[in-house]
Amino acid sequence: MSPLTIQSTVKAGEAAPPAPATDSVTTTDTFLKLLVAQLQNQNPLEPSDPIQFVTQLAQFTSLEQSLGMRADIAAIRAAIEANNSAATKS
């Protein structure tokens, strides 16, 4: 696996473009790929800081929980909209 490179397309003084809408699977897969790439490409004689690694795992857990809440809120919103449209039809 080749190392990942990240390039910025935003110049100094410009506003960052809005983040594209992505589904939870893509976001999770990207995060895991980056984490695995980091682990594979670290120097075995100087492994990354364990505190940093635990922090990244906590961020992943937080990401999963946020995506779950997003799905729950979308379901609640759909139910409310369905209820409202049924009430207006009667």
C-alpha cells in the first residue's frame, strides 16, 4: 500500500469550500483506511505515541456515535413530516 498524501486546495485568505455530503459508510471507511495506513507506515523503532493512538480511537467512536445520531434524527424528522402531511390531508 502506498503512503497517502494530502494536498490543500484552499489558498491563504480564502474560505474553505463546504464539505461534501457523504454517507456514513464512506466516512467510516476513509477513517479506517487512514488509520491503517498510519499504522503500516510508522517507524517500528519509534512507534507513534500511544496516547495519540487512543485519542484517534476515541475520535472514531465519537464519529460512529454522531453518524448514529444523524440517522436517528433523520428518522424522527421523516416520521414528523409524515405525521404532518397526514394531518393536513384530513
